Amino acid sequence: MILFRKFRVLILMVFLVACTMHIMIDLLPKLEKRAAGADSGDGGCQCAHHPAGELQGWGKQRARSAAEAGWPNKHTLRILQDFSNEPSSNLTSHSLEKITAAGDRAESFKRMRPSAGKAEDHKPLIGDASGGRTVPVHGVSRLSALFEHPLYKVDLPFLTDDDTLFNVNTDIRFYPRATGNQVWHNEEGNAEEEEEEFSPTGEVTAESYPNWLRFHIGINRYELYSRHSLVLDALLKDLVTQRITSVAMKSGGTQLKLIMTFQNYGQALFKPMKQTREQETPPDFFYFSDFERHNAEIAAFHLDRILDFRRVPPVAGRLVNMTREIRDMTRDKKLWRTFFISPANNVCFYGECSYYCSTEHALCGKPDQIEGSLAAFLPDLSLAKRKTWRNPWRRSYHKRKKAEWEVDPDYCDEVKQTPPYDRGTRLLDVMDMTIFDFLMGNMDRHHYETFEKFGNETFIIHLDNGRGFGKHSHDELSILVPLSQCCRVRKSSYLRLQLLAKEEYQLSSLMEESLLRDRLSPVLIQRHLQALDRRLRLVLQVLAGCIEKEGYVNVVEEDVVGDTSTHRSPGHR
């Protein structure tokens, strides 16, 4: 009996010690903060804003929202810098993409709450002015002269309902708040006015829709956007100026990517800066172990537009405040917990992904500003399904094994007999994509996508171009194997490549001028721009060899003469 009582007393003492330790842990950060304040003194120097001080006050700033969300309220600098018990696995994040993205995107077609316009929306783009660095052609810029060329003015066929991704003359109803322009109306008015519906062809016109919605409505069988689309410029401006209201991690992938939602309910994929523009991929790196580059995503969009493919979703560079626009905007606990202050007093975070998400690969600001690319989202899969195709010339993604196309010189003959490459324009689309990837030096094209509505008679969407522009001193000729094996190309593509090789246009100069419009200009260093001209000559040499071997009519697919579309062809020979 006495032993039992002693045991109970012992248990009670252990419990009291544990409680005391917890109380001490809770009080320690406050004591540290008070001691730091005493050391600095009220009469000390008036120091400039410092990210470390901002993070120290993070606990108070987020206490109310954390309590509402049920998160722990011990958000102190000490805990942020303690990664010892943080998860480092590649488990799928409970992000907005998985939980609410699809619902929010579909719901945004129905109702969107107004928000006051910000003065920031009216700031001029930094890169709008050319700065006198472009060489004019007959008194106009090279880029303007290029887009005025007849090859860039060929009209599309007449578009039917089957040729457009969305038919606005349907039973879909839009609320006025969802279709208002970027300067939203105030919330005054009665409930009946708020619930009133309008047809897109009624009193509310397409010009009043948010720019991301106008971009989606403009997608058709032949292009993501038109050559001289005013919506494109407005959407690029939105990507840079719209206020970020929500941030979440994108699940999957080897590297961290964020989904950002804006005040007008548009969404974009954010790829943060991992390497400087001058850093070249080491020669011993495998293509699948290289970092993705934010500036490559931006440059790929501009290159795709200059080539007149128009198959890359709009991308713009943006300087993001990591504290106000990412940390304070996210509801993703797993992302939120990975923020910390580096020894250099910079704000950093690393998120969760398959490989490059750890303290060793943390993304750090200077001190809390970070560059990144923002790619506009395509329509949600619940509204416009896409089909994923395996690239026939996909690499093995193995350090020793080679793919079949690397060892079989007649591999293309087999591809030509396999649907959907045995008819239509799909094989020619792959050749366009091959040229596009070679100019960038992108070896990571394992899959591609098409819109399911258009079947096999449509273009290839050029997504995920972050592994381009890694090496300016090396031309990876294996990327051109599909072109050299198949010896097929559209006439319109062939003529444009020849045009871009002429001195009065010159691909490198066109890219330099186009990239000046981006906020993060200069996007590419001169060596990468010069590599574009060198690689373009190599593409034309391969095509010249094909023509010499097989004849012009067997290599160049007619799609210009006798046809109003640069996308149609008489079919696969």
C-alpha cells in the first residue's frame, strides 16, 4: 500500500515537471524578445526595415487568423528556424489546387465579389519602353516589322462552334460581378441586383469580362491566342500588377511551384528564381537533374510568339514580396512552416516537393524580394478537358539506358504508321515542337497536351519550359533527331525560320526587343541570345540536308498556297 502511494506521488511529480517545462518553453520566446528589446534600448539608432524584425512580429500579426484556422499559435522566430522535426517527404500537400482550385475556378464563372481598384494596377510596365536598344527597320522596330510581314497576317479559317473551346451562346449564365472589368464596382445595391443574371451576348459584353476569362474564351482549334490580341497584353499586365489573394503549393513535380490567385479570381503558376541568369548548367549534369529556370519560362513564351506558334500560355516575370504576398497569403500549413531567416538575414522558404525542397535548396529573397515567372492558367479541367500524350521521342530518363529512337535510325517510319501520327497534322506539330525545344536547348519534353474537344486535329500545347536556356555554349543536337529522322516540316514554319535568319530581322534581336517588355528585363544574357541565331542556322542546315536527300516536295508540307490557314495541311504523306 505504501509503495502504491509513493508511485502515485512519483507520477504526480513527473506530471508537474512536464507542465513546468511546457510553461517555460512558451515563456522563453517572450523573454528573448524582451531581452532583445532591452539590449537595443528606446534611445538607440533608428534602423531601417529588417526582415528578421518582421518575422519576430509574425506571431502577433497572425495570431487571430491562426486561432480561427486552428493552427498552433507559437509562431516565433525560434520555431521557424528549427527544422529538425519538419517533414521532408514528398507527400501531396493539402493545397488549394487539390481542395478548392477546381471549385473556385468554376464558381468564378458565376459569382465574383467586387474589390476596389488599386493604384498599383495603373503603374506603367517597367519594360514597356525599348530604351533605344532595338535596331529599327525602315523606321520601325524589328518586332513590329516582323508582325507586319505577310507570313504573320494569314487569316484563320472561319471558326464554327466546334472550333472554339467555349461557346458563349449557350445556357451558361454569368453574374455581373464575375464579368466586370478590372475596376470592380462597389458592393452597394440590393440583393435582387446581385442575383440578376446576364447572358454573355446580352447587356454584358465580352469586353467587360476579366482578362483571364477573355483569354480562355479566345482559345480555338488553331491557337491559344490571336497574333495581335489586345487581351494578351492586358493579361500580361494583370500577372504583374494584380493583388495576390491566395497562395498554395502545387502538388507533384520535382521542384517547388506555387499556385497564386489574384483579386479578379484569375490564377497563375509561380516558379521562383533558383539560379542567376549567368549560371550555366554544369556539363556533368543530367537533363533530368537540372534546376528549372524562371527566366526560361518567360523567354519560352516570347520565342513561341515570335515563331508564330502561339502555343505557350502567357507568362510574365514579377518581383514578389515573400512575406506579404506569399507567407501572409498562404493557408497551406506545410508551406507556411518552411519559412525561416537565413544567416545572412534574408527571408527563405523551401516548401515540399519530390527532390529539391529542403533547407539546402531553400529559396531566399534579398532580403524578402524574389523573382519569379507567372504563367496564366489554362481553363480548369472541369470546364475544358485536356488529353496528355507521351512524346514519341521521349528520353529514357535513365543514366545508362537509351531510348529506342536513339538506337534506331528508322524509328520515325514506325511513328508515321502509329495513330495519331499517321494522318492529319500531329507529326508536323511535333516537328514544330522539336525546333522550338532545340532553339531553347530543352531536353525535358516527355509529354505534351491537347484540348480534348478538338480531337486529333488541333495544336500541341507547349507547357513546362523551365529547363530551357540552361547552356549557351553547347548545342544539344540530339533534340533535333525527330526532324532529321522524319524530314518533315510545315511550309509556313520553314518560311518563317528563313525569315528569322535574315539580317534585317535576326532572331536574337527580335527576342531581345520582345523581352524588354518584361518587368524582369534583361531576361536572357547576350550569350543565350547569340546561341539562338547559331541554333537557327543548324535547324536550317538539317532541313537543307533533308531537302537534298528526299526532295523539296517530300519534306516541306504545303500549308500556305491555296489555303487560308497556316495550320491546315492536306494531310500526312
